[in-house]
Amino acid sequence: MVLKLIGDGMGTRMIADALSISVDTVRNHVQNIFSKLHVHSRVEAVTMAFRGGLVESISGGFQRK
């Protein structure tokens, strides 16, 4: 879900608020995503997820498969 929200253009605080979790928890999730996808940025993570079929592009953002 965090990756989908990143793809939707949300920042850390917005993701935390949307999921009712702390900013630190979001940061931990983002770092885990980076590690698993072997990337170093949010743009790279969303690109890899899109190419790998983890999310699909839809009008207004990305949708998780």
C-alpha cells in the first residue's frame, strides 16, 4: 500500500496520515521497499514496481495489483 501511495505522489506525512501510522513507520517501509527492489529513490521504486507488474498505471495515479 505504501508503494501505491508513493506512486500516487503522496509524501511521507500524507502516507502516514492516510494509513494511520507514524512517519517513522512509513520511513521504515520505504527503506524496506528500496532494499527489496534494489533502488535508491521513490521514482526508481515506482518505476521498478510498474515494470515488474506490482502496480498498474491508471488515470490519476497508480493502482496496486
